[in-house]
Amino acid sequence: MKYTLAVVASLIFALTFAQTDADNLKKIYTTSLTDGMSYQWLDHLSNQIGGRLSGSLNAEKAVEYTKAEFEKLGLDKVWLQPVMVPRWVRGAPEFAYIETSPGQTTSVNICALGGSIETPNGGIKAKVIEVQGLEDLAALGEENIKGKIVFFNRPMQADLIQTFEAYGGCVDQRYSGAMEAGKYGAVGVIVRSMNLRMDDFPHTGTMSYGDLPNSQRIPSAAISTNDAELLSGMLSLNKNINFFFSQNCKQLADVQSYNVIGEITGSEFPNEIIVVGGHLDSWDLGDGSHDDGAGVVQSMDVLRLLKASGITPKRTIRAVLFMNEENGLRGGNKYAEVAKSKNETHIFALESDAGGFTPRGFSFDCSDLMFSKIESWKPLFKPYLIHYFEQGGSGADVGPLKDNTIVLAGLRPDSQRYFDYHHASNDTFDAVNKRELELGAASMTALVYLIDKYGTDSIPNESQIKD
Amino acid sequence: MKYTLAVVASLIFALTFAQTDADNLKKIYTTSLTDGMSYQWLDHLSNQIGGRLSGSLNAEKAVEYTKAEFEKLGLDKVWLQPVMVPRWVRGAPEFAYIETSPGQTTSVNICALGGSIETPNGGIKAKVIEVQGLEDLAALGEENIKGKIVFFNRPMQADLIQTFEAYGGCVDQRYSGAMEAGKYGAVGVIVRSMNLRMDDFPHTGTMSYGDLPNSQRIPSAAISTNDAELLSGMLSLNKNINFFFSQNCKQLADVQSYNVIGEITGSEFPNEIIVVGGHLDSWDLGDGSHDDGAGVVQSMDVLRLLKASGITPKRTIRAVLFMNEENGLRGGNKYAEVAKSKNETHIFALESDAGGFTPRGFSFDCSDLMFSKIESWKPLFKPYLIHYFEQGGSGADVGPLKDNTIVLAGLRPDSQRYFDYHHASNDTFDAVNKRELELGAASMTALVYLIDKYGTDSIPNESQIKD
């Protein structure tokens, strides 16, 4: 009986689709593609501001700029949410070479990993031990590692269709390589860049020493994929070559920063909050255009596209530009902490943090019932080639909001090119295609529109179906 | 009864899927992504040979190179199919400027359209009349057009999700602009480039004078989108500005060229032929990497990936690298003509000519019954994010094979970036992502594998289901 009612409700719901919802989605996509702001905002963030590492002057400029842009949109509320963030600085450019015999050196491209300590004055020169992963260390033992540089060289797996899976399968080397190798007396760590392409760009990213005492902490850096192959090839010919690297990075004291928040207050249910977000900080090497300038400007444009499409949300829609996703997640944690302390009800949070590429769909962290409700919206997205609706992860910044009722989601753009740019100096504005970025903003807006209209509780009841 | 049998057959078929077919698709995709040749071949075509306009020395080199590469693959047959092709040459670089008053000039970026005549010695300088399309000409009449340069400035429509539709909605200006404007006494034609992006690259492409007498034939060129906006803006301020352009292009006598064909002869049904193809010629401005180097190397790799995946096709699989798609379609016509004269049975032909971007699926020109059979294969493609199966067009080169029984198909890659590069000097190797290209080659191979295994006649019968 309950089932039959649900089916009838679904049918009525499906008929309603054909009219208002399809029209509103068309309005949203058309507005984004013909009159979107995301590309213009990204141009400014990337080319007028640039890389926005937490605690940097650029991060501060990005806070000011996005707040000012929110204020131009005529939102109901715009505010800064204070959060203390770590401040790591790269310092003087890194330098590294392979020495095959005294005086015979070949320069290679490296960059310090975020959070790493610097090398001693004059750098480090040592023999190299190449490994394929953390698990190799125990087998080798201290006798083979002590005094050496450990070179983690397990590549991303090319045959995984979803490149984030390939990343997930490798990133332990970057995150924990120095922590683990330090325990065996290594003097430094070099990690193959998390990049599926063969090129000369080293890719940075966060690493951790965990609880390791300072005496065991060793510097760690990423090496470009081309140079990882070079080093590995040279080692296969001669185990006794030396590797030299110097880096000048430092962890400084925490500084004040902010999440930037803009809000359209709900017309009917102002206390039910829907969040869209990306992270405003980025690594320092490029401009952070894909990671995550794209997510920032798309989230901003969700508010603007709703207004420009003449849609008045029933619930409160907030765009949250989180600070410090890359090396601390302080912004995401702070937002959730404040929400909890204020007893706010968040029903849905959507993050865009996978690049400004053609959107393919979304992944959802929610109940099976809610997922099947969302899946029933798929036909509405078909004209926009949005086909990927799967249960799975969402995004790092919205993760801390998780509780028993909130629906978390992540935009899933095409992932083939993402790791070509991720955390590297080529993550710049020219790598972003305007239409691909705008289609992502429109897809996020469309999903937010439907969530706002139909809520997240269950299959909608009749009062919700009437528009 | 028939229906019930079909359902039972489908169910058995579905179970079979779970085993061999899924495994074979996995083998195909893995081989392409870890051991594909398409990217290496494209590197040579683009960077060692370059643009391959029909009748050019480069086109000849491309014929020799691809034939030699086919021969390395240990195919059953490799041959050249002679075809006479037109030869149009660009000559000295084009030059153009806007003259706002005597001596006050601004250079703009143009390129001659393929097939256009040259300008008279010393170029053409004339007043400009801006129009939004062919239909504006009749309304303006000879009194407003005679002696002027007609500037066709209707942009591609940004809100169409599939960019080929936007192209289809504009390209009449390029193809017929000079033919139509010539009838009203215009002295030249300038066409806004078929490009959704604002940039400085003029995009060439084919145009035709139809049956117009030589006396009415006028030179025509494309202008970059940025310069089209500039020209339009200047015209809105002052209708009396002059436009100057000179171009040196010529149509020469037809020359001998070739389609390049490689074949794996079918083990059971050698007389049933499946074609995969792309076109070997390209425009001369860039390297023709996306259009259609990508389709060429993907088609070549279909044969190689089948062999490398240990698949022995029952039917004959031919990769056909067609000559002269861009300005004549002589290769496609010749291939069909020869096939007909030999009474060959072609059951399926798949073309890749929409760029080397992430594949989204295929479009099929076939019966509803056959289409529903193909649609039943969709679940096999889901792990590879191939979701687009629609009835529609196929490709220009395979089009002439059309008859009552053949199934024609086109690979459908993501189309958002295609017109950023199409027929322009930035269609170069660096604009192609290795993984995206390889995923396309794998998707084509997977479809060919299924077509070969299950045939194209109807829902498969039991003898076909057993592997």
C-alpha cells in the first residue's frame, strides 16, 4: 500500500517534471552558458591574485575579493567566519640534482611537500634507495635505509578509469613517506609526483610527520614524473649514485583567516540550510585554477544563477568558500563547529573540488531511500549529458557536517585531466575551459534547485508536488 | 511468443555478458591505457608530419607512414586505395586590416577559406556590410551590397549543450556566404570563425561557389572571434570604415592520393566487413591533431587492441584512413564505390571524427530493432563512463556506405572544447590528452568487438550466445 502510494506519487511527480522543472533547468543552464560570471571571477582569482596558500597575502586578497563580489550580488547576508590557519612557506626555490660521479650532475625538478621541514644548510647529498611503497620499508630494514634518501616511485595506476582512485592508491607515499622512512633513519624522502602524465612538473601536496619526534623528521619533496623515470633508470644502472636536494620551507605560527559566506535566506523554511562550496585556499605553485578556484566561482555562481533564473529558494542557500582545505581543513571544521554550536539544521551540502572540467554528475553520501529519490531526477539532467549519479564520497570541506540526516554530495567532473594540473605550477587559468566550468556551475545550481524544491526527507508528499 | 523468446534470449544474453564480454572489455581498456599506440602514432603524425591537406607533400608522407605502421602490426592485409583528390593551396600568408581613416589601420587575424579564390593583386579594400546570415542578403538587396565586403557575423549559439549543433547552425555562412553574396555584387566575404571561444585564431574550413560563373566568384576568409567583435564594434561607431584583405590561395589540378587500409580477415565470416575509420587529411593551419589525427590513430589502434587483447574476430575488421574528408570527401566516396563494385557486404562502419576528447558514447544510424540490441550493451560500458547511446548521424566518410542493412555509427567524445581547435592553427598535439585519446580507442574497439561477436541482423539467436 505504501509502495503503491509512492508509485502514484512518483508518477504525478514525473508529470510535474515535464513542466516547471525542465523549464527551470533550461533557464539555469542557458543563463550559465550565456551570462555566467564564473569564468570572469576565476580570471581574477587566478590572474590578478594567483596561488592562495593558507596564511599568505594572496589568501587574504582572495577573502577580500570574494566577499566584495558576494556583496555585489544583492544577497541577504554576506559574512566572514574567522578561523585560525596554519602557515607554511616554501621559501627560496628548491634545487636538486643526480650525481653519477663527482662533478657529473643532472638537474631534476622537485618541489617541497607541504608541511615538510627544510634541508640543513647546504642541502642533503646521499645515496638513494628506491621503493614501491611504505610496505617495502620494513622488509629493507634500518640497515638498508639509514643515512639514505628514500625514493618512493610507485606510479598512479593508468588502467583505473576514475583517476581519483589511482590517486587514492598512491598518495600514502606522499602523505606518510617521510614519517615512515624517518623511523628507519633515512635522511630525506623523494616522492614521484601524483601525475598520470609524463612531464617535468613536480606536484606538491600535504604530508605529515604524525607524532614523530623532531629528531626523526626529515625533509621530503616531490619529483616530476619524467625525472622519477630518469632517477629510477640511473639507479638501475648504478646503485651508488648520489642525490642532492635543498629546500628552504618552514612551518610558521598560525594566523587569522576566514571562510567567506554568502546567503540567500529561504522564503519558507529559512532554518533549513543548503550549502554549496569549494575551497578558497590553494597550493602556491600555480594559480589554483582547477584546485579549487573552479569550485569557488561555481559555488558563488549558484547563488547568482538562482537569482538570475528568477528562482526564489524556499530554503536557505549558502555558498561557503572554505579556507585551508589543502593543509589543515581548518575552514571545514570551523564551519561545522559553528553550525553545531548554533544548532543550525543543514539538510544538504554539495562540494565542487575536482576541477573545472565537463561535469559528468554527482556522488551522494545519503540513505538508499534518498538516493533513489535523487536518481528519479536523472531524466531532467539528460539534456545536459549529466549521467553519473552514484552513492559515494562528497568533499573534504563539507565532510565535517556529516550527521544522520544531512545529504552530502560532490560534483563529479570528467577526471581524466585533473592530475595533469593538480598541485602543480601548470594549474593555471588557461587550463580551464569556459564552457566546461559553466556547465559545472549550472549542474550544481540545478541540483540545489531540486533539493530546495523537494527537500531531503523522503519521497515528496502531495503538498510538495504542487508548484 | 516471439516476444517471449526474445526476452528469454535477452536474459541468457545478459548472463553471458557478466563473464566473457565484461572481461574482454576490461582487457581492451586496460591494454589501451597501459600499452596503447595511439598517442605515439599521433605524436608522429602531428609533430613529424604536421598539417595534411589533400594533395600536399605532408598528406603523401602520412599515407606512407600509416601504411608502414599498419605493416608492422602483422595484419592480414594492408593496401592503398587510389583516389584522385583536389589540391587547394593557401600560398603566401593572408593579411588584413581595418582602416578607420586614411593611414589609421588595425591589423586583424584572418585566413582564407578552403576553396576560395585569391584576392586581386594588391588585395581588396572596400566598405563593409555586416549581416547575421544568408537570409539578410535578399532584404538588403544589390543596392546595399554591390562593391562591398559582406561580413557574416552570426556567432555559434552558446546555450546549445552539444557544440556540433551550434556549428550546424552557423556553418552555412562559411560554406555558402561567398556564393550568395557574389550574386549581389559583393567584392569579398569575411566570416566570423566557427569558434565558441573568444580568441585570436581564425578557423578555416571548406566553402563552395556552386555553379556560380567565374565572374561572380569572390574571395572569402574567416576572421578570429576577437577580431569579429572588434570589426562589429567599429562598424557600430562608423559604417564608413574600410576593410582590407589579401590572400594568395589557388585551386590546382587534382592529384593522385590514397585511402590507407589495414585488415584483420574474419575467421568465420570473412565476407562480412566491419569498418572503423577516420580521415587522414587535415586542414593546413595546425597539425590536425584533433581533426582528425585522433580518429586515424584510434582506428589503427582498434586493430592492434583486438590482437593485443587476444580477440580473434569472426568477421573482417578494416581500419580505413580516408583521404580528403575536409574538402571533397573523395576518399569516402571512392571506398564506397569500390565496395559496391566488388559486391562487398559491409555490416557496420564506425567513424571517429569529433576530436580525441573523453568519449561519452556513440550515435547510431540504424533500425530501431538494431538500436535496442545495441542499447542492451550499455551496462557493459558503464564502468568506462560511456553512457551516450543515441540514434543519429555517423560520420562523413562512412556515410557513402549507407544502404538498407548497414549500421553506421560515430564516436561521440565530449564536445565542449572541439571548436576551440577545429580547423585552426592551435589544433596541435599538446591539445590532445593521452588518456582521453586512449579511452576513445578502447571504446571503439569494445563496440567493434561486440558487433563482431553478435552481428547486426537481429536479437542474437542461441548459436550466437554460446561463446
